[in-house]
Amino acid sequence: MTDVAKYRGVLEARMAELKALMQEIDKELDSHQSKDWEELAVERENDEVLERRGTDAQAEIAKIKAAITRMEEGEFGFCVECGDEIAEDRLAVVPYTPFCRKCAAKHG
């Protein structure tokens, strides 16, 4: 039986980390005021990296929110595709996973 309370705490803590990261990214993106073309080019490259990190954080937050919804619906810890229980060792590594190992392999 999956310890939902434990994973809720893990997921909520990770979501808080990701939201803090996104705030830092926003601050960094807003702070660039360089007038020099070379510096602007470097800042733009850095901005692209930051934007990608922000996009990745948003995607992970969406997965976490979906996992929390599954918790509220009593479906957390069970594969959304086949209904089998998701192994604890898999949840320990990827607590927001909606798939068991077998179904995850199908999805790549």
C-alpha cells in the first residue's frame, strides 16, 4: 500500500522548490539591461537556457499537480493505463509518475 501522505509531502516540497526556481528565473530575465551588443547576445543565450529551465519546471509542476489530483481521487500509486499498482521503488524515484514500469516503457 502506497504511503500517500509521505508522497504528498515530497511532491508539495518539490513544487515549492520549482516555484521558487521560476521566481528566480523571472527575476534574472527581467534584470538584463545591457546596451552593448555583445553583452546582449550573451544575455540572450543565457535567457534561452533560463527559459528552457522555466519551461521544464512548469512541465514538472503540471505532473505534480496531476499526481496530487490522483491522490485526492484515491488513484495515486496505481497506473493510469493498466491499473496495476506502481512499485514503491519507482515512486521513490519519480513520485509523480502516472505509469507502472511496463506502461512507462510503452510510452518511451
